[in-house]
Amino acid sequence: MKLLITGGAGFIGSHVVRLFVEKYPHYQVFNLDKLTYAGNLQNLRDIEARANYSFLRGDITDAAFVEAIFSEHRFDAVVHLAAESHVDRSIAEPLAFVETNVLGTVNLLNTAKKHWQGLLEGKLFYHVSTDEVYGSLGEEGLFTEETRYDPRSPYSASKAASDHFVRAWHHTYGLPVKLSNCSNNYGPNHFPEKLIPLAIHNIREGRPVPVYGKGENVRDWLYVLDHARAIDVIFHQGKVGETYNVGGVNEWRNLDLIELLCEVMDEKLGRDKGESRKLITFVKDRAGHDLRYAIDSGKLMKELGWKPSVTFEEGLRKTVDWYLANEQWLKEVTSGHYRDYYTQQYEHR
Ligand code: NAD
Ligand code: TYD
């Protein structure tokens, strides 16, 4: 098995690469990543010398580059995670999301189709997507695989478009595909522009923790290693042409989540109870902020036997421990570009 994983230097991708490299030593794993601000090879230091792992630096939108690596390595399967992934950045700079998430995905599909023509047996294009394509829920209900797409941010619209293109390549050209749509991930190696790592970072530094609006928006949170396990199960046992929802059965209102995180941080940092909570600062709401995401992963659980392995309390503690133990990682990713982004994003809120 020659497996191409795209976006393997990012948050989720690095956990997926590690899982496949370690669990399947007979697979040859190629990690294709552009190393944008979100990609970091430090995430893979522990496995980079493995004989069954190679890194390919490049851009999924670069047709000549993607063609060249398919010609050279003759991949049997693709697990596609490379994307622009942050909603706030998509509001500020939507075009980059169309380029990478839509054009990049179509470029990969086209190249896979060309190289696999007449040789489809055993081939697979697995597309990793988000529950945000389904839009926003009210107080009640869950997203199922049948929920109508209703994306509302430039990020979710670009991911929805990419999902449609993947299904179109399956129906029109017979490309063997699988898709999964997952809820919010958290865990080690998460870039600190997303809520949980940003809050951990700010609490540690004694800086304000920005909560958008009244903190009433709800997200379902899944530990990143459980997402990587789901991708493994779907890759190997899922049905071709099918979509699987992945979630943590773990809904949290943002404010409740941040308050829990503050308690954990007080304990881990030896601060007085309630001290970190004082850092919570309500700021201007995100434009078009989706109220609630909640996902029904019943199909994945019943058909393929997957379930989350850690509770949220456990996962959050492991995450905080990782950030406290990896100060250097955080220092490196929060230098330079991140500081500019942070100032731009929060100075007027
Ligand atoms: P991330 O931003 O941490 O990582 C994305 C990776 O893709 C980075 O390493 C980056 O360098 C790479 N990349 C970006 N543009 C590229 C390009 N043009 N060519 C090659 N590489 C490029 O993202 P993540 O949170 O790890 O998300 C991975 C995937 O999972 C995305 O497709 C995302 O939509 C999806 N997803 C994420 C979440 C979440 O909570 N983070 C939830 C559900 C689904
Ligand atoms: P985020 O981690 O950006 O993920 P997504 O928008 O894809 O769900 O945000 C999670 C939730 O936290 C979302 O409702 C927006 C909110 N949020 C804040 O309140 N403050 C922040 O500084 C950030 C980054 C997010």
C-alpha cells in the first residue's frame, strides 16, 4: 500500500500520519504538505526517521507537482486532509479557502482519476471533512448523514463544495471515494488560533481569554486521537461511496467549556481556585456565528463499531498537560505571523 496523506503536518493530519506509520509498518506513507502557517514538521519529529515515512513538500493546487508525485510514487490511496481550516481567517480572506479547499481538492481528484483509470480495484480517495457543511442547529436536533447541506461561512462553503466535487467524481467517473464529516477536534498540536489552544495559551500567560458574543454557542468536541482512529476504521472498513459522521457525543456551550478549562488550569498551575476565570473577556461576536453544531455518529458506531475512547474531562486534562509540557512548540508557532494575526483579529473586539 502506497498511501498519500495530504496536510499531514497539520493538527489532525499529524496524528493520522503517526497512527498509519506506526500501526501499518508495511504501508509506505507519504505526507504531502505545503507547510503553511498551520503546518509544522515538529509535530512529526518522533516518526520522521521511520523507513515507511516520507515527506513531500508541495501545494495541492499545483497540478504539475501533484502529477509528478503520482507518476513517481504510484499511490494506491489518498487520505485528503490538507485545507485552510479556520473560520475567522476565512471571513478575513475567503479566496485562499476557495483555492486550497476547492481547487486543490479538484486537482487531487483529477490526478487520481487519471492515474487510476482502468486500475480502480483496491484504490481509494478518502476525503476528510467537517460537520460545519450542515449549517447551524437550533436548541434541538443532530446532524445526520442525510441532513441537507447549508454552509454559512466561507470555510464551510469551501468544504461543502469540496465534498460535492468528491461525490461528483464518484458518480461521474466511478472514482472509489469515502467521506467523513467530523465535529470540532481538540488535543495536542492544535494551532493556538482555535478556541481551546488559544485559551490555554492565554490563561497560562495571564492574558484575556476572548469569548465571542455571550459565549452561548455550542460545539461538539472530539479528542483528536479518536478522530484519527475513526479515519483508520473508515479507511479500512467503510463502504466505498459512503459518508460517515464522526462526533464526540459531547456538546458544550463555549462559556461552560472555558470555565471548565479555567478550573483545570488553576489546578495544574497551582493557582487559587477562580483565578483564571477572571481572565474571561466577552468580545464582539463573530460575523454569521453558527449557533450550534451537534452530530449523530450512530452510523459509524453501529456499522463499524467505533466509539470515542476518552471522556471530555480526560481529553482536556491530557491536552492541558501536553501544552504545559511543550512550551517550546508553542513559542515557535506563536512567533512571527501568529503575532500579526492575533493583533489583527482581536485588537478591535
Ligand atoms: P490544520 O489547519 O491544522 O492543517 C492543515 C494542513 O494542511 C497544514 O499542515 C497546512 O500546511 C496544509 N495545507 C494547507 N494548504 C495546503 C496546500 N495548498 N497544499 C498542501 N498542504 C496544505 O487543519 P486541521 O484542523 O488539522 O484539519 C485537517 C482537515 O480536517 C481539514 O480538511 C479540515 O477541514 C478537517 N476538519 C477539521 C476539524 C477541526 O476541528 N480542526 C474538524 C473536522 C474536520
Ligand atoms: P473555533 O475553535 O474557531 O472552531 P469553529 O469555529 O470551527 O467551531 O471556535 C469554537 C467556538 O469558540 C466558536 O463558537 C467560536 C468560539 N470562539 C471564541 O469564543 N473565542 C475565540 O477566540 C475563538 C477562536 C473562538
